[in-house]
Amino acid sequence: MRTTTFLSFVLAGVVFTSCQPSTKREAWIEKALDVASYQLNLTAEEMKDSVKMPRSLWTGYTVDFLEEQLERESATFADSLWPNPAKEKLGTLRSCDIYDWTSGFFPGSLWYAYELTGNERLKEEAIRYTNRLYPVRKYRDNHDIGFMMNCSYGNALRLAPNDSIISVLSETADNLCSRFNVQIGCIRSWDFGTWNYPVIIDNMMNLDLLFHVSKLTDDMRYRQVAIQHARTTMKHHFRPDYTSYHVVSYNADGTVEKRQTHQGKNDESAWARGQGWAVYGYTACFRETGDTLFLQEAVHVADMIRKRNTAPDLICYWDFDAPVKADTPRDASAAAVIASAFLELSTFVPNGEVYFNYAETILKNLSGPAYLAQKGTNGGFILMHSVGSLPHGSEIDTPLNYADYYYLEALKRYLDLKNKPF
Ligand code: GLY
């Protein structure tokens, strides 16, 4: 284990908030941060008069391509496809409103880029775009409010604290807890669809908001909800090989109604980003609780990822069970989430170097020409080549605001750890 204890890692966010790069950094990191700052400032300027957030670029697809990747007959999924955008929209910015699940990532990226560079203009933009989300504190229609508000306001509190941010985060945490069912022991993810009580693995990512607010308010209730959700999910979401289902729906008595996928190749496949959410979520749960069952789960999932991620450069194929062909899309967002999670995990285990080195390889590859955008291209996003939801024909081989967010977070974690001995 690194000389840092898990407690000091929790405090790292506070210790490293001077927002001044202290020592000379490696050339690939300087380049990455230069591109990131340029792209984020460009997008912030372009969207300054909008009420929306940048999400991705519109992509097109052919049904033949989807059939091949899904290894299904078209008749079984064509009805559920989201409409193809008109030709003139292809490659243009796909923005989203503040109630979209991804709305917190652009402000969050601005905060991380500010923290990594000390560039005051990025801070001004971070404040501007975070404030845009203020109405979301009243929203309770899905579980994603954890992502939305902790990535934006949560980082704002770390880097530019004020009391009103605490009340925004607390109100959001109350709304997230209102979606918790004691009998089932989970927060409900979605209100759409035919499932009785759907919970998706992505929901593990919303627990950080609850841990955060528990510490801010000294109210254990938020933390108890997070812990119970993580325990229930650990019991029902994982297969014996530690791959995770995407959706588990529960009956009212807490028994499982069904296990399915929404964004993966099929119900029994290992959707890449879902595996990333799982290792990230359980690593965070260990950081916050010290419960070694959560650490064991994170390590099992991490080791499964190391085995199942067969992409030569470690930038995952969109689903670990996708047929590997020359045109099988990579998901840079999954790789960025995994890198960020592995860096934190590396601080908690005796063989941390294994996870650190894996994350380092991902980060170096994401920072190379195959994935890092040239300044002024890629619609103003930082990374190319992610996948939103292939079964819906949506956001395939495109930049995504959350790929950029977890990439910057991973760079921050990497720099914090780089010069510490194991
Ligand atoms: N949370 C939705 C996704 O990962 O696409």
C-alpha cells in the first residue's frame, strides 16, 4: 500500500487545491492540459448565451453495422432505435438541457481544468456553468442528480467554497434519498420503462454525493442510504465472474424481478462503461467507509476488467463481449472511468502498482493522437471515440462530455500520486 493512508487520500482534494502547477510536468501531460484548456474555453465561449450544456456530437450509423455489433436480427431492436438525425446534423454539437444526466460534466471539467492549470478564466467559466444548474436542486425524477450536482457543485465547493453550495448539495441529496426504498434497499434509478423497480450499476456513482453531504451536515442518514444501496447492489448485480449486469429490477419485496441490459450488447454481456462504474463505485465506498467487503469487490471487478479488456491499447471496446472487428467502436469514456478508479484503488492495496500502471497506460494512450483532439476540432471536446448507447444507435464513436470529465479527474489523481512511493 502507498504511504498515503486512505484517510489522507480523502483529504487530497483539499491539500492539492492551490490550483498552481508546482513542478515541471511530463510533456504528454502538458500537451493534454493545453488541449483541454483550449477546448473547454472555446466551448464555454461558444455556449455562453445558451441555457444548454455541450454533450456530444451527433453521429450516424447503419442498421447493418448495429446488427453486426449486437449479433442480433434487426427485427428485435429496430423499433427501439432512437431516430437517426437528419444528414445536416451529423457531426454538429448535440447539446442537452440542465435536466439531462450529463449536465454536470462540463462544469466539472472546467473545475478540474482550473485546478490542474491555475487558469483563472477556466474558474470564471466553471462558476458560470455551475450556476446554470441551480434549478436542478429541486429535481427528483431520476437518480442521476448525484452525477449532475456532485460533479458541478461538489467540485465548486472544493475549489471555491461558499455556504450556499452546501444547501444546494443537501437539497439534492434529500431528493436522491427520496428515491430510496427501505424494503428493496436501493435507490430507484429510472421512472421510465416497463421494469417494476429498475436499478442500474451506474447508480453506484451517485453515492459520492450522499457521502459528501453526510460529512458536510454531520447527518448519518445520507451515508446509511449509500451503504445500503451498495450492499444490495453487491448482492444482486454481479455474476460469479464479477462482471456486472446493467439493469436489475426488483419486486416490491426486494426479490429480483429481472436482470437485463439497456446499453450493452445483450442481457448477459459485460457493457464496458458499466464495469467502469462498478469498480469506481466500490472503490469510493471503501474510501468512505473503510469496509473491506467493498474493497474486495472493487479488486475483484478491477481484476475482471484487466482480464476482459482485450483492446491492445486498453481503450475498451464498447462492450467486452462485442465481436472484435476493425470497426468495433472503442469507448474512451469507459477507459477514462477505469483509469480514474484504478488510480484511487492503487492507494488502498498492497499491489497498487499493478492498477497504477494500468491507469497510466490508459492515460498515455488517451493523450496520444488517436484519442486526444487537435485544438479547435472535435466540436470543442477533449477526447474522441466514445460510445453512448450502441443498441439505441445513439452517440457511437463520438466525443462525450463525461469521457472528458473522467479523463481530467484521472489526470489530477495521476499527478497527485505520481511522485509518491508505493
Ligand atoms: N449513466 C448512463 C451511461 O453511462 O450511459
